[in-house]
Amino acid sequence: MAQTKRFDVVVVGAGPAGANVAGQFAQRGRSVAMVDRRALSAAGAQWHNGVLPWQFAEAGVAPPVPDE
């Protein structure tokens, strides 16, 4: 039997923009569902914009491996 859930907002895509807008709606009290075509472990941005290696280390984030 299928379950039905209701959300105020459905965001398609868990990249930087999708994650940001989902967070913005959630912070404002909306119920949010975020959908991405990839598995949760692989969802989100797969690249970085000129982030230097030391900045990943400072943030405690593993740097991407090629091909990002």
C-alpha cells in the first residue's frame, strides 16, 4: 500500500542551489522534500569553484577526487 505525504515545497535537484533553497524554506517553517536523481550518498554538487586545498582542510571537508 502506497503512502501519501504532503509537503509545502518540493525541490528538484540537491546541488548548491537546490540545497540552499530547501534550507531557506525549512528555516522559514515550511515542510520540504528534496529530490535528486542520484543516491543520497552521491547527491549534491560534484565540483568546486576554485576552492583551495587548504580551505577544504580548514573546513574539515574531504577534497574532491578526479573527475569531480
